[in-house]
Amino acid sequence: MRIPRVIIASPWSCSGKTTVSTGLMGALMRRGLKVQPFKIGPDFIDPSYHAAITGARSRNLDTWLMPRRAVLEVFGRAAANSDIAIIEGVMGMFDGMSGRSEATSTSEIAKILRAPVVLVLDVLNMARSAGALVLGCKVFDEKAEVKGVILNRTTSEKHARWATEAIEGKARIPVLGALPYDESLRMPERHLGLIPSWEKGSLEKFFQNLVRKIESNIDIESIQKIAKSAGNFHVPMRRVFPEHKIERRVEIGVAFDEAFNFYYWDNLEILESCGAGIKFFSPIHDKDLPKNIQGMYIGGGFPEVLAEEISKNESMKKGVRMAIDDEMPVYAECGGLMYLMKSVLDFEGKGHRMVGMFEGIARMGKKLEALDYTLAKVVDKNPISETGKMLKGHEFHFSSIEGLPSDSKFAYKMLRGRGIAGGKDGLLEKNCLASYMHLHFAQDPRLARNFVRACELYKIS
């Protein structure tokens, strides 16, 4: 199968990957192409920009969150009907889980997908040194092929020319354009990274300006040629998504609004492939849970930012609490965990009453509490997994949980990562599982099947 594809990478973080990737997607869309976006790594926010500009759900590719064969399946399934796949890298091109291994790095995914790489290089404080950096990226791992360079934050035509001369002269890699330093292209950041697209208000003007700058300064046609130079893509046998979707058997309510929106979209589609119908609801705006649901999935996001609005919705909090008390299966991650606590203390120390399913308090801190890939052993049965299973995930949060009763039950023993407390994660109450750890169901579709089955049993009862 021919799938034109290219990875947008950088030697280090905060170099402009998201800006260039998003703008490039928009420029290709303006040319009438169907663009499928991807994000390497576990991030939830960058994909929101991809989706906002393309109208297509961006998919995460990560060799810790899922096996290599699943990376290929997720990519092939999403990109099969597109004209081009734009894949945004993670951190620096060769950065991953350690200094000894390429695992989870952009370069690893480049080799798995056999996708050429275009480097975005922030040259604000350099000129000729750019040649040394690009040459280093070229030879560090020649199997991850760097086919072009985009200069970012140039200050003059002379500055761009000097950097170009060094790169093309020493590294023998073409420079495909230079984006001048422009504060209007800067994406705002907050404690978990970039401000998500849905919080930037109307993105139309921002995107129009971004695409205009990309089209004026970047050789789009050369990037298309690089993408088309990628070899044939072999779509592996399906193991994550069945060839034929199972008939709908249950309805699952999924919290989705300004506060709760951190979902791997493939997770929802894996649930659907297992027989679940998805009904979205808003813990902020809706007064009641969707009718006739047999389960709930409450993802992460920024409940701490909108804690006051969430707290005011007493009828929704009461409905969620009653459903859990009635032993409805519920799976909650990070922000969802915070929502189910007794209260949330925001950055100013102000308390906001939450659902109160668990007695503890979620306190926001000024410094990062956890940022890591996780490995957990399941030590207690729960709605998604049996005991003894090993789960791989990711955690990233500024909050901590305080005041839990000493007899609190946990589903996970953390072998890597922090969890909630004492090396444990996955609070359990009745048929509710709430963890800091985010999971991608592509690591084992049985996680989704187990949850759907638990929801079926609730329906029967």
C-alpha cells in the first residue's frame, strides 16, 4: 500500500514541531489533500491542534503504550484512505526512555514506519553551528533518514542564508524554507504543556495566519515529494481492531467537554469495535447522565482549571455518585480520578466539592508531581483486567491525592512510575476503577473487551 508519509522532528523540545506540523497540515488541506495526522508519544494536547485544523482525529504512536505491530496497525488503519500522513515527533529526535536506548523515540518510529524525517531547527541563537547539529542528526542513526530541514525563528535573510549554507554545505541535506521569528506563531503554554486548542477561543485567525506563513516561507511541494519517497507500507494482520465491528451490545457514557478531553481516540474506537456505543456527556454543562448507559469512561484533562464550574453542577455529581453506588462499571484516568475525589484544591488553595466517591482530596501543586512511563502489576480484579496482568501506561500531573483512608483498595502495584500513593495506583470502590495512569487499549484489546463485558453484566442486573 502506498501511503505518502513524513515525520516532522527536532533535535530538542520546544523547537516549533507543533507549529510547523499544524501549519503544514493546513497548507496541504488548502491544496485539496486529505491529511491524516499522527503524534509520536503519549501527548494529548498536540493532537488537539491537528484535529482542529484537519477535521481528522490525530492518532498516537508509542512503542511503550503499545507493541510495534500495534503501531503499524494503528498507523495503517488511520492513514489508509488519506493522501498524506503528517507525523509530529516527540521531544528531541533521538530522545526516549533512556540514554542507552532508542525506545519510544521519534527515530524509532521513523524506522518502524520507514518514514522520512524533516527536521525543524530553531536557529534563533545560531548560524553556522546549525550545520554541525544537522550533520550530527544525520549520522547519529543513518537508518532514520533526515531528508530535509526547516529553519525556525530566523531574524533576517542573511541569518537564514548563513544557516542554510552551513547545513547544505556540511550535512548535504536541503533546507526547505525558513520561518522568520514571529511571536504571533507562538502557541501558549501552561502547566501540562501547550494550552489545548479548545481553550484558545476561535482558532480560525490563528490558523489562517499560521498557514499563510507556512505557505510563504516553506517549500510545500518538496515536502510532498519527500513524503511520496517513502516505500510501500505493509498493513499487518489486524489484532487490535477486528475486521468486522461487533454488533452494539452496550452504551458507555464518555465525559467530554472543556475539562475532560484527554482520550486516545483509538481507545473509543476499540471500545466500539468490541460492541460499545459511545454517548458523550459534559460534567460541566449537562444536568444528567445520558439515558440507558451501562458504563462510564471519565478521561483526563484540566478539571482543576474549571473546578468551580464542575463543582456547581450538583445534579451531575449526584448522578455519577448514584451510578457508582449502583455498581455501574466506571473507568477514570487522572482528571477523572480527581473528579471522583471528595474535593479539588486548586492552585490558589481554594477547595471545590467533587463527586465524593473517594474520601481523599486532590491538591494542585506548583511543581510537577509525576511525568513518566508507567508499568503496573494488577493485584486486584477490576472492570478492565484480571489480577496478575502487567499494564504499561503514562502519568503526567501536578496534583497529588491526600487524606485517603488507610483501608483504601488499589488495583495496581507500580513497578515503574509514582501512582497515587505508596507505589500503588488504581483506586477501587464497588465497580469503579480510578487511576493516575493513562492506558492505551492497543496494548491489549482485552482491556476494552473486559470493560464492555462488565458493562453488559451491569445491564443484565
